[in-house]
Amino acid sequence: MNRIRLTTAFSTSFLLVSGLLGAQADSPGECDTGVKIAPALVRPDSGATTLGARFAIARGSARAKVTQSFARRYYTCAEGRGLATARPASNPDDLKARMAGGVLFVLAKVVPPKPEEPPNPGGGFDYGYLSVGAQVLGEANQRFTESLVAFRGELIYTHDQPELVWQFVPHVLLAYGLSRVTASRLRDSVGASDDNEQLFDATVNWGLSLGVLGATGPVARLTLIPGVRHFEKTGVDPRAKSVDITSGTHTSIMAMYPTSLKWISAVFAEWARGPLPTQPQRRRAWLIGVVSGT
Amino acid sequence: MLINAHAHVFNLQTVLSHQAVKIIGQRVRDRGLPEFVVEAVERLLDELVARPENLDENELLARFVVRIASTNSFKSFVAANLDALPVEIRLLGDGPKKLGTAALRNVLDKLSTALGTTAAGRSSVFDIYETLRIALEADIVTVADHLLGHMGPEDGLVALMMDITAEQEPKRDRANFRAQIRGTSDAAVQRPGRIFPFIAVNSKRADHFDLMRNALEKLGFVGVKLYPSLGYQVDTEPMKQVFDYCVQNDVPIVMHCTRGGFYASQQTQSFGDPAIWEPILKARPTLRICFAHCGGEEGLESAPGTVKPKTWTAEIVKLMELYPNACMDVAYHTGMMSGGVVETNYLATIQALATNPKYQNRILFGTDAWILRLTMADDSFWQYFVAKLPAPVFQQMAGEAPRRFLGLPMADGTGIRPNMQRFVDFIASHRDAVGAEPTPWLRAAAGGTFAVLPSIPGWNLKNHAHFYTYSYALRVMTPADTHLGFPKSADLPLRRLTYWIGGPGSLGFDTRCEGNALKLAAFCKAAGAVYEGEYDDDSAVEQFANVFENGDTTLAKLAATVDAVFRFASEDI
């Protein structure tokens, strides 16, 4: 599938990107086999505006076990992704390569209706999905002046039930692992070591569909997605703390509205604030964008 | 009311088996196409035998071009004709490329031109693609609509089934054939009064008689289609039982009668010889039978107004002289369209037959669509005959002659034959939910009122793949969308379902897509469905996950994918 998220960002200290490819998440879990490229115009808060492209090259395989209760799928995945720009110095993002494996459990039992009944969702229970996996990750900026390797385990819990109560149950990503800096001019500049560090990363968000919350008419299609991400680095050389950040909380809220236009499937607006593990500056940003895809 | 007395509305999915692919490949080869096209068609269809898929136009186009480009014979062709070929085709010879639809169509156009196969009666690569495009529609009603689209609102067609029985693949064969019967019967209900189904009888199928009787008595079929060159003889006891039934129940037969078309082997090509019918008709002189294709158009082209002696055509004319219910049709006669003396002779002979009081109203107009598309479009065939024949002659061939053959009532409502009365009763038994306004003749014959529930091709609660897909979707549908109900949910894009929240890149999105793929597969299996072809848990979940990841996909398209991957108990009749 080709899907391109076109974003225009208005930011106090962020960037303006006209082409993003699944940029928000750290692509946990399975990967979508194939090659995807999304051209981008990049204007960082420092440095010159440049052309670039988001890319994702992935190969995955999976084995499924389909049963009425607790169906599951085992996956392995190799993937390279990131943002490459004509001026590497202007690239605010990074390049990633990972190998991952895990298993996805469906926490449900499905009981279909009888064919003589009117169509109905049937019975059983449904508590969502649990994905447990591990990955080896290499991450670097485009000039490879900052890079690391990490080994981490991750757990994702998510769900999609339409009942009201489920709107308030968060979607969760928990990740914990070891990372080791393999190159860092920043750390070199303060004489910090590249000993192993640990990173704990937790993200929770909610998908609030106004239709499920009881709204009717066109507004029912509006979705609000508030989210919080918290990370903690431990084992960091104290000398590195002057140029890096060891913990932080990032909050965001996005409103998304689907359209029936041919080339624009949704529009969205997002507000976010707070640091990220790879973006130590505390920043606030507004993003307004459209989602286009085939 | 005009009637195309020889048409096909089955889709290829309902005949596909490895044996059918070989027979179809031979047909393409006989159309004069180079080996790489034959190979591409066979590979593409073989893949669909193994893993049925619902391909849209773009996917089919891309796959067809890629299959052509990846054959060794195409690479050899490019290497041998490097200087003469357009650059697009030379580049294609380097290996399959990812191209857009417009570019792919351009490549096919250029390839058709380069191969120089535009003469009348021959097929181009583009013709093959267009044929596949129609034939691989997801459901039979859509194929029928394709043919009805250029006809008048009251015009109809005879829908001849095809039974390329695959004895080595009994499970698939049984499911396919039943799907074809069910789909053809449903098409008659969806387009009431415009589609006249003929059940295919193939005596290689052990229960052919029971299937025929069930279709004629309970499923709205009005006649029987025979295709002996697919590998069975007609002068056998089992077939004589069929003919006796047809006489007793006033059922017409359409009999494939040309050496061309589909055939199992060189030997079986002659199984359609009309001479074989002399003793059969002698014992059953009232049998209504149409010898399709007139035995081959060459019998009409040798002299103006005269049938060529010692041809199958001459043999049919002899039978028509002896038996008042024997007819012939002009389906797939395209060779004369190149003009010249052949055309002059053909048109003069057809007119002579049609206006001869002995044969009047027994020369039927038929096109052989969609199979005709191997050579030309259906409406072009119609236009040719409308333009070349005097209006009264064409009116007789497409109006009165098929009316009589089929047993339709006359304008005053009288004269309806028993087979057509059963058809009327069958449609009337579905009067609470027909797919379109019944034609005036049917409304008059059936009486009462009909409730029209505008049908959406590929979206029908009677199809269990659709029933269970919709039922599953209700598990992840917002309350606002559940109020749409089944009919309006066909076009509901998957991004409106609750698993989509946040879309690609959002936390857990991939997990929800994969999870829904697993749950949908489990839902169908729990409903008793089994995998089609070589599908298994892995490939089925992969297929569904790909669909769930595309928010533009509609619920109807998801249902078509479920239908391709799973076979439900309801597919047995």
C-alpha cells in the first residue's frame, strides 16, 4: 500500500515538512513488505531548506494461527526507513535499520451469527490485541555523526471495539532496552563515554471517535487522539547530560477528519509539546495536514 | 424487444481449474496470438486457480503486462525485433517494470500494433486483456450488466453457462460449477425479464441430470446448453435421457456447433458434428434446438445466397428442413467483416435463409459475448449486423426468432411455453426483492407487484461471504454507520471503521490491521467456511491485512476478497 501523509507544520521551533511517511510512530511490530518513497520539502529551525524523501524498505514474513479463540501471528521483519535530504546538515530526522520478531495475540473469541439470522456482529468476547516483540535497532543521523545501536523489547496493547467504554481504554506501547552510542560528536565534545545505557519508553493514547461518543451527523466522523509519551534514560554518563536529556514527557492531541475527496482522504490538526529521546529541545508545535493515498 | 440469443455472463472464477486454463490457453493460441501472450494468460489464470483474488482493473492490467514481460519467449521476441519495436516495448523486455495504468495501457496498445493483429477475425493483445477484464469481474451480475449496458432497457440476452468439468479436481470443480449456477440464477432475478439462463449439461459430470432438472425446475433456467467438444458425445444413453426430458418439459437446447471455440482435444472438435443429430431428432422431432454458430461461418461465405455443400452448415439446413423446431444462430461470425466477396456472399446467404419461408424465424441473432471480446466489442458486433442487414431481417433474427425459440409470449401475452412459464413463476417467487424493474412482458405475465431493491453488484446478503463480512464489520463500526444498514454499507470505506483511528503510523495501527485480518479469518472459519485453492491461514491473513491497511477500500471490496479466499457452505446448492 502507498500512503503519503502531506503535512504543513506551523511551529515555534520545529520544521516544515510537506511529505511524511508514517512519521509519528517508531514503527513497532510488523513491517509492511515493499518499498515506499515520499518526497519532502524540509525546512529545519536551523539550516537551509532542502529537498528530501522519506523512505521505507521492508521485508517481513509471518505465520498465522487462525483459531476461534486467541488467534495469533508470529512475525519477523527487516526494515530500513528514515528521511534522506539533499543537504544532510539540514536533515532534522534520522535513519533507522531494524530486525524484529514477535507475536501478535488476538484477545478475542469470535462467534459468528447463524446465516438465518439478520446480519449481526455475533457473540464471544473481545479485549483487543497484544503484540510482544523484540528488535535490534540501528539509528543514525544522515551524516552518521550521531549513531547508536539498541536492543529492546516492546509490548503493544491496542483495541478497536466501538462500545463507549472502550474509548477510555488507552492504546499502549511499552519498550525497554539497552542502547549503546556508536558515534557522537556531541558526546565527544564533552568527553562523555559511550557505555551502555537503558531507555524506558512508554506511550499511551486514546482514540476518541465522536461517533462512538454519541455525536451524529458529519461531526460523528471526527476523531480526537490525545496522547502522552514518557521516556527515561538511565546509565547515562553524567558528562553527557549537559548536551542530552535523560527523561521527558511529550504530550499531543490530534484531531482527524476523513473526507470523501479523491486525493485527500483525511485532514488533521495536531498540537504537541515536550521533548523526545532524540530531540532533547523542549518544543511546541502545531501541525495541520492532509492525508493522501492510493 | 431484441434478444441476443447467444451470450455468456459467467465469470472466469466459476470455471477456473487447471484443465480449464489449458483449454482457455488453446483458445487464445487459436486466435493467432504469439506464445508469450498465451503463456502470460495461462500463468495469470493458473495463479488465480491456486489463489483466487478479486483483481480490479489496474491490478489486472499490471499483472498481465508483468506476466508477458517475464516470459522467455517475450524476451526472445524483443531481442529478435529490437530495431522494429517501440522503445516502451524494448524497455519492457529488460524485465517487469512498475508502471502506472496509463503507461501500461500504452504498452499494450504499442504491443498490439507491433504484432500487427488488427485484421478482422484476429485478436490483439489488447483484446485479450479486455476479455480478461470482463471475464474476471467479481460477480456474474456485473458481467451481465456489462453486456446489457449497450442494449435497450427491455432487451434481453440468453445466458449460456459453460461446464469445463475438471475431473481431476473434483472439490474445486463442484464448488465452481455450483457458484456458476447460483450466480446465473441470481442474475436472472437481479435483471428480471432480461436474462434467460441456460444450464450447461456435460455428461462427464456424474450428477448432470439432477443438476439440470434442479436448475430448470427450481432456479429459473429456461434451457440447456451443450458443448460436446469439451469432451463428451451426444449420442449416448445419458444424453438421450436429457433430450427426452427436454421434449417432455418443452425445454430448448443450444448446441455448440462449430469446429472452433473451446475443445478438450483435436479429437473432440468433431463431437459437435450436426450429422450426429439426425437419429436423435428423428426420435424426437419436436425438440427445440439451436445449432449455434451455424456450424461455422465458412459454410455461408462460399457463394451468394447458397450454403456450401458438405459442410456442417449444410447439414444443419438439412435438419431444419426436416424438423420445424431446429434453428441456427450467427454467434461469433466475424470473418466476413473484413469485406470483399466473402462479406457479400455471407450477407446474401444469411438474408436468403432468414427470408426463406422454410427457415423463417429460425435464424437467430447472437453475439457470443463476452467470449466475442477476444476479437471485438459486443456493441460493434450488433452495429455491424444492424448496418448490413435490412431492418426487417435483423428485427426478425433478434426479435421474433428468439422469442419463438425461447417460448416467450407474443405481444398480446398469449403463447407462452411451459419452460418460460416456469421462469416467470421463479422470478415471481422473488417478487419481494428483485434487483431492477421487471420488463413489461414479465410484469404482464407474472401479474401483481414487484418490490425493487436496487442491487449493488457484488453486495448481496444471500452470498454468505457478504453476509459474514458485513456481520464482522458491525463489530468495528461506529453506531452512526451501523444505521446505514446493509445496502448502503457497500461503499463504506474501511477508514470509517473503528480500527482505523489515527490511520497509518498511529500507535497500534499495524497491530489492529493484522488483528482484524486474524479475527475476520477466524470469524469465517467459525462460520464453516473453508479455504479456496491453495489458501491457508498465512496467505489468507496476509491477503486480508493488505486490504485492511488500505482505508479507501470499501466494505464490498473486502467482501469480494473474503469471497475469493473462502468457500462457504451456501455455495453448494
